[in-house]
Amino acid sequence: MVQTRYKLAAVALGVVVVLGLFVPRVLYGPKVQVEAVTQSNFLQTVVASGRVENPHRIDLGVQLTGTVTAVPVSEGQKVTQGTVLIQLDSEELQAALRQAELSEQQARAHVRQLKELQEPMAEQAMLQAQANRDSTQRNLERTQELFDKGFLGSAAKDEALRAAQVALAQLNSARQQLVSVRKGGSETEVAYAALAFAHAAVDGARSRLNYAQVKAPVSGTLIARNVEVGDVVQPAKVLMVLSPAGATQLVLQIDEKNLSLVRVGQTALASADAYATERFEAAVAYINPGVDAQRGSVDVKLNVPKPPLYLKQDMTVSVDIEVARREQAVLVSAAAVHDKALPHPWVLRVNQGHAQRQEVKLGLLSNGMFEVLSGLSAGDHVVPLEASAVTDGARLRAVTAVNGAKP
């Protein structure tokens, strides 16, 4: 009898244990870890990666073939505008410049000779020719008078006529010579053209001599050097790369789906991958109007007003662009929102031990959180999507993800 009572007691205890395990589940539903709807300041950002770049980089090379005689700068050195970066052998160019300068001096001397010597001489020659013409003309008139009176023969008259015609021709020639050596005359124009040609030759020779030196067009940092003393260099080859001093920029490629969110002037926080814990400020300065069809991205440039000292050209950076901000926004995890890409998204809100379908109106999205414009309030609890067994109207025993407190 005693053993029978013990057996009955054990069976009864087992039934109580089973009922304790399964009755709450049947009556109140399974335990489900839920997420709380919160309220706080909300920042929406667009995250992208890119590289450090100055507004532009300058590729430097020579403009004529020559032998390098000096490279007075090194890679990484800061240089000012006008600093000599590469020197080529220039002896032949200097000789060509001296020859051109002598030709210019000769042409200038010819112009001076026209004004100081040939023009006065031409004036005197014309005066003499005019006087000779006047004299022969008077002699012709006297000879004609004597011939008409019969005192002279036709031979004398013909001689006087010939002398007058020669004097007239000489006068015309002297007049043309004077016109040609005066300002605007043909000989003067030729002389001035020769002087201009010689001056242009000097400029050309001087320019070619200047090409023997490659100078920094702007102040900046030399970030690449591919030339050494003794090298024979030619045009069209990049020998140095100069990063100009000025505003540092970050060049990013953002997904085209975020194009509507980004605006010029928006602020951002950036960090270099090599210094991931260090953050610095930037601002959107340029948005490329075109989309890269291959990558589905858009180039965006940001200015860095106060670049940190460690920031180097072509460093890889990560950037969070602030595209919107809300004060005390109601927030829900994106992992709890159903049909978030459709016109009527919804959540399963916990209401008195039941899962209740609740449509919501969503706003901003950032870092896995949605701004809730309507449908939920701070302190509500929602069932995450991973609890796929929970359906609308189902009973549940909610356990919050934080501290395990029940809603």
C-alpha cells in the first residue's frame, strides 16, 4: 500500500510539472524577445568611402629633349611657386639666344641708320635733284628762246631738252627714295619687319632657354619624382607630380540611390582608415551631375577646412555625411518593420499580451533605425522579423531585449 501511494504521488507530481510547463504557454503564449520603441535625437547619414585629394594635381615634364644636369628637390618636399625642380643642359640654348640677340641689335641698328643717316641723305639728294631740275629747266627755256631767234641750232636745243629730262627723272627718283626711307615707306617697313622678326627670334630663343628649367607653377608638395641627374628626357613624359597647396578634398563614390539625399553644404565627419579613431570635419562642395553607369555611383567632393597633419594624398577615408537631423524622434528598429519598401509598412505591436498588426508611417532611415512619423509611440514594444512564428493576434509573453523587463 505504501509503495502504491508513493507511485501515485510521483505521478501527481509529474502531472503538476507538466501542467506548469505547458499551461502558461497555452494560456499566455510563448516567450518572445521584443524591441522597445525609443525616442531621441536622430541623425540620418550617408556612409561612403573614398580618398584624399587636393583640388587638382599637376603633372610636370619637360618641353624639349635634353640631358638633366640637376634635380634640386626631393619627393615629399614642400616647394614655393617658381622653385626650380629640374635643370637641363642649356649651353646650346644660351648660344642660340646670344645669336638671336645680336641679330636683333643689327636690325635695330638698321632702323636707326634709316632715321639718322639715310633719311637726311635722301632729303639732301632730293633738294639737289630739285635744284638741278630747276637749273636745267631754265637752261632749256633760254635755249628754246635763242633757237627761236635763230642764234642756236637744233643740236643745242636737243641737248638742253635731254638734260632737263634727265634732271626730272633724277628728281622723281630722289623723291621716291625719300618716301621709301620715311615713316610708312617701303624700306622703313621692311626694316621694322626685320626688327620685329629678330625680336621674335630673341623671344623664341629665350623661351627655349627657359624650357631648360622646370619650375613649380604653384606652391605645393612634390608627391612623385621620376627623374635623376644624367637622364635624357623627352616631352610628353611625366617626371614629377605636384600637389598644390590649398583646400584638401575628399573624393567619394556614393550609391546613386542616395543621390536625392546629398546636398552641397552638408556637413560630414570623416576618418582615415590608417587613423580610424581620429575624426575630422568636412563639407560637401561638389556633386557630379553624371552617374557612373558601370558602378551605379556618383562622385562627390568634400572640402576639409582643417585637415589633420597626418592626412596624406590618396589616403583611404570613410565619411558619414549628415543629410538630415530630427530632434526627439520616435525610433523603431528596421529589423521589426514588415514591407518597409512598400507603400504601407507595418509592425507587430505588443498589446496586452497579443501581437497586433499596426501600420506605421516611416521617415528617415539611418544605422538600422527608422524614424516613425505615426503609428507608434515611445515605450511601445514590437516583435522583430526574426520571430517569424508570431502572427497577427497571437498570444505572447514579451521580454524586452534590454534588461529583460516585461512591457
